[in-house]
Amino acid sequence: MTTMRTVPDASVARLPVYLGALGVLADRGDRTVSSDQLAEVAGVSAAKLRKDLSYLGSNGIRGVGYDVLLLMERISEALGLTSEWSVAVIGAGNLGQALAGYDGFAERGFKVQAILDDDAHVIGTRVADHVVQDLAELERIVGEKHIAIGIIAVPAVSAQQVCDELVAAGVQSILSFAPTVLQVPHGVTVRRADLSTELQILAFHADKEKL
Amino acid sequence: MTTMRTVPDASVARLPVYLGALGVLADRGDRTVSSDQLAEVAGVSAAKLRKDLSYLGSNGIRGVGYDVLLLMERISEALGLTSEWSVAVIGAGNLGQALAGYDGFAERGFKVQAILDDDAHVIGTRVADHVVQDLAELERIVGEKHIAIGIIAVPAVSAQQVCDELVAAGVQSILSFAPTVLQVPHGVTVRRADLSTELQILAFHADKEKL
DNA sequence: ATCTGTGAATTTCTTCACAGCA
DNA sequence: TGCTGTGAAGAAATTCACAGAT
């Protein structure tokens, strides 16, 4: 059993960025990369990058840099990406459909196993390569497909209820696109991907730019 | 000219959440709210909420709480949401289409004025209530429609080029859904809304939960 | 009596700067 | 020499705790 170093949240949030940047370098055939180079591509300072990697007990070579593939391996391990994660999308509206068919998920080891909705008009229709299933079947599907992550793409008014159902079915990790704050019990992690919130933060900065 | 208090980034990122929470309270008919109540709904601590609001030079009433509508007004002002912002969506794939038709934007004062793509098969088709326009027309459209914010919903390989074109056309605020880091000149703000990154961060936490 | 607004204390995050290894 | 890894310093964000307004 290793020391189980606690990686700070701020660092965890950057690891996927480094992984993506390393992927680009790997595709380009680079075997090694220095912290300066990688930091440049990832859009952070070199010191921050090195500090972040040090939490992984990392493995650079002094005087040389990091082995690209090895570092990708280390980061993937740290993030828990060594095996595939099963995901369910709740809500088969425009956004839910786009998410269910999003190639980027599969490329990074997230398999959309099901898309569900509670609208009888939508249940049974095809989306990407799935048939939309009845939300009432959620608990069975979560169990059978070993769903670990739920993506909420329903209107704000339904989001809390869908969230409660996901939690009741045993899902402990939720990505919500609904513009509301979700209340969950301890042990459940929710990340908000609220598109309007992002625009509002941009508006703040845009407003400052104006003379 | 006011003191131009600098609101910390961390606070700015929470203001939209407070605004949303206040909207729910307002719809419910509440006239005032205490920091404890609002913090509960917004999912933050009461101390943090009060500190955040204090950066707006805010206006609660001791012994009572905050006037809901007045506080919404104050936050909207601080975020620069007092007038409507014009937005263009670049990329008319699944995600771009979903974004162009997303009601949440309009509800919060962001008007999607155009959706553009560079694929001849897609240009001219209808999406939501827009006709997809040629990306080559970007600069003209940005000027005519006074586009202040660009949303990038194109594949990773095209993202940097589209970003450069937006910047060249005068857009200084960009929300990118592409899973890459974008390089931009000073004065341009980019926010990443990388869906895979969010799942990877969730995976980290989900992995920790496992016994 | 209640609840805000805020200095002060604390914790977390970032940057600095350099010792130490290849 | 060149670049990593990391203590120490510094900055930012959060929490505490209470003075002060209503």
C-alpha cells in the first residue's frame, strides 16, 4: 500500500489537460518533453506543472524531461482511467442526443451505455446507436450495465428528481447540465456543466474589456 | 467613477449560481432571504456567500437579510448582464445544433445571432430558427450582428484555426467545447467547457470512492 | 434578537529559487 | 550543463468570529 498522497483538487482538475496535451505530442511522435514545453502546450506555468506532477510521485528524468508515454500512463492511473467507465445519459432532448453521440467520450474511455427519458413520445426512438429507454427502468439498467456515472441533460425543473433517482439507483458520480444546484448525500460527487453560467462568467470579463 | 473593486475570480464564478438560486426564490414569491438560506440553496457556506456579496459593495439589511430582487439586480450589474449579449455558434454538428437551440441562453440574455460551419453540405440547412451560414462570412457577420462572444463547437483539429478567425474578426470572449487548449493573444478570454475533462475529474473521485 | 459585513486566522494554491541528479 | 523535484515564500481563497446596524 503506497502513501496515498492526496492530490489537491486544483491539480486534479488540470491533469486531464496535461493528458490531452501529451496525446498531441505522442501523436506527433515526440518521445520526451520538458516541463517548459509541456507547460506551454497546456497553457500553465512550468512550475505549476512540475508541482502537479510531483503529487503523482512522478518520474521525470533530470536534465532530459518526461517520457511522454510513461507520463500519460501515470496520469491515467492517477485519474482512474485504466479501465472503461460506463455512463448513462438522462434526457433525450437536443443536448442529450448530442452527448449520447459525442465521440470524445468513447475516445477517452467513457462508454455511453444507455440514454433514457420519461417522455413516451421519445422512448423507443433511436439516438446515435441507442434506443431511448424508459427512465422508469433506470435502476435495472444501472445494475445490469454497471453504470458508474450519470449525465443529467433534462430541464431544470426535473433535474433534482432525476438526480435523486440516479443516487437511489446507486450512481455516485453525476455530471449535470441543468442550470440548478443539486442536493446530494455525502459520498456523491456532482459536477455542474452549466452552459449559461460559463457565458455569464465570460460576460463579466467582456464587460471589463470595454473602454 | 466608483472604486472599481476587483472581484476575485473565484467569486465571479459563483455569482451566476447565486443569481440562479435567487431566481428560484423570486419565482416562489420570496421577498427577502438570509445568507444562511441563500447559501443553502446555492450549495456554499454562508460566510463565503456573504464575503462574495461584500465584493459587490452589497446591500443586505442587518437583522433581516437581502432583498431578493435588489440582489439579483446588483449581481446582474456586476456580471454585465444588464443588456443582451450577441453570440455566434461555430460548428453545426450535433453539439452546435443543440447549443444553437438551447433555451437557457436566451433566458439569461444571450442571443444566438448566427450558427456557422465550413461544410458545404451543412451551409444553408436550417438549425433551430437559423440558416447555417458559411464560416467564410464570419468577419462580416461579427461586425453586422455585433457578436461579442463566440462558441466553438468544432472538432479538436479545427478548433485553433476557428479560434484565430474569431479573434481576427474581433471577438474577445470565447467559450470552447473542443478538447484542446487554445492559444490566444492578451485581452482575449477563453473558457473551456470540455465535456471529457469533466468526466475525467469525476472518474478520479469515483475511483477514490471504491473500497 | 437577528443577521450582515469584515478584519483576522487559517487553509489552499501558486510561484520562487535552488539543491541534486543525469 | 540542463532540467526535475521540492522546501520555503508569497498570494489567493476560505473560514472564523464578532462588532455593529436594524
